[in-house]
Amino acid sequence: MMRPELLAPAGGQSQLEAALRFGADAVYVGGSRFGLRAYAGNFDADALCRAVDTVHARGKKLHVTMNAYLYNGDLDAFAQDARTLERIGVDAAIVADPAAVEICRQVAPGLTLHLSTQANTLNWRAAAFWHRNGIKRVVLARELNIEDVRGIRQNTPETLEIEAFVHGAVCASYSGRCVLSNYLTGRDANQGQCAQTCRWKYALVEEKRPGEYLPVFEDTHGTYFYSANDLCMIAHLRELVEAGVCSFKIEGRMKTDYYVATVVAAYRRAIDNLFEHPEAPFDESLLHEVGNASHRRLGTGFYFTQRPADPPGAVEYDRNADYIAKVLQVGEDGVALVEQKNKFTRGETLQLLSPAGTVDFLCDGMTDEEGAPLESAPHPRQRVRLPLPAGAQSGDFVRRRVK
């Protein structure tokens, strides 16, 4: 088996740093235009330059999403951005629109192109077609099962790379190509402005009884026709590798740095375990670990069935741990300056999350920045000094187990 790339999302600089620290081999980000996550932090040209330097200094790769579908008025601006990406040396641009492929080949011939999942590549002939037309890597449609993936790999040139999603939110629409947001809010999902209308609660209205909402019962919380389960393939990475996937993609450019760190660290361990101890069974604790980040009900999507599980009903997020604080600085005495994210109190048992793993510790000796004792940290973004376990570093996270 060939060890796959672990590809992590970054909506901004803090997520980029977390992805790199916690084990990603590559990171994908959005520019200021054309990236399908208009409301993420994103990176302008100067920030992309700095990101390239940061990522390459650590021996990793940076991919930039350019996968919006383009209108006539977008073409010149897209060409300008393609030239910029080539000039600053990003490792790949992720595109979907055939016009985007053609423009990049014309104005930025040195720019490596990956085909977005938005292009919904479902078969080997389509994958081979895109490869002949300048695509180095295809990000497969999320509607495929394992045998579909295997068939694409077996019938395409070895020079074509295969990338697949392994974790994160899933769109209820076909490969993400949805117009529901456009229709209900005027925000174009195919240009990065999705209003997440599939997560809303809907009811039935009869024509002659306007204003009377008739529920279509699904569960005790209401009716959710569109809201999909989250994808989680951490227990099935071997099957994906054997099917020919060379890059494991985590969804989440709208997620926090804590989410990115938690999920990336778990998948890093799962990949390393698979290749360093190939005969060992899957470590079930890693399923619990990814659950420490906020998530919807987890499932395996289409990989093992032609029909995924029914929508989970109310969009209730679950988590096995509360995100408590981010470590900003650690002194030589082991006392750290942390920024509070959720309330915690003196005497609680907390857990430090670092690239080396996790360790429980007693929250004791809390003070404010000036050294005055504290019994609790109740205020958002409050800065607190807190003794941490040996080895803690800036960029680590503190959490509280709830399950």
C-alpha cells in the first residue's frame, strides 16, 4: 500500500497553523474569490504568499480552491487570480468549471490543477477525459461507493491521482451543486455563498389554509428533508487505500482551529497506525477522538451503500468534549497563558490536546494575567494563567471531557 496524503481544511491562518502542527501533509485554503466558502476567513494574495512560505518551510503542500462556477463577468478576474497562484508557487489549484481549466492552461500553464468534487466525477471515462485535458488529480464525487472508486483507479493512468473525502459535513445535493440557497435567499451556493438552507426545518402548507403549518412527522424534533449526516471514514482507511485513493480529504473550511486540530490528529494517528502496524486492528478510541469535535450524527456516506442513512432529524450537534481554551504561551515554569473559549473552574479535571496526544490534569492554581487568584474563567476570550502538564506548547488546546 502507498501511504496517502492527509489533506486538511483551513478557513484562516489559525486553522492553517493547527492543521500543520497536528499532522496534515497538505492544507487547502480559499482565496478571496472563487473558493465556494465566501464566509470563511480566506486568504488574499498577500496572505496566500505568507501561507505558501509557511507551508513549504515545513515540507508540506498548499492547495487553493478555485472551484466556483463562473459567469461571463468572472472570467477576467479568474484569469488574474490564476496568474497570481502560479506566480506565488501554490502546489495546486482546485477547479470545477471547464472554463476554469481552459483559462488556467492558457494563462498559468505551470499551475497544477486538481478537479473539484463539484465536477461530480462518477466514472473512469470522465476521470480519464479530465486527465487528458490537464487535470493531475480528481477529487471524486461523494456519491461513489468503494467499488466505484476501485473501478476508476483500475481504468485510468497511474499518473492520475485520486482524492476522496473521508470526514466532515456532507451536502444533501448532488455533489454540492445546489440551487436551494439561491431560490430561498438569493445566495448562490455555486459561488460560495450557501445559506445552509438544507439544515432548516420545513413544514407542509395546504393551499386553502395559508399560515397553517402541517408537520410531516419524522421524529419528535420536527421534519428535516435535506439535512445529511456527517461523513466519518476513520475506521475504513484501509479499504480506501486498497481502492486506490492517494489523498484523504477532510471537509471543514468553516470550522474552528480546535476542530481542525482534533480531527487531523485522529486521522494522522489512524494513517500511521495502518502503515506502521498493518496487522493490528483499528484503534476504536479514534472514533471517540473525532467525536471530541462538534459534529452531526456520523456515517459512512455512500461508500458501502447506494442509499445513506436517513437524515438525522433535528440538526443537533454532539461532542464528547467541550473546547475550553487555546494555549497562547508557555513559560519555563510550565505556567501557560490561555485564552478561554468556554467557562471552566478551579478544581476541574481538564485535558490537554497536543500533537503528542492527550493528557488529563487538574485545573489548579488559576490566576488572571497579573497573578491574582481566580476560582473560574467565565468570560469569552478571557486570558488566564494556568499550570499545564510538561511539554505543553503554544498552539495546544485545553478541553473538558463530557463523555
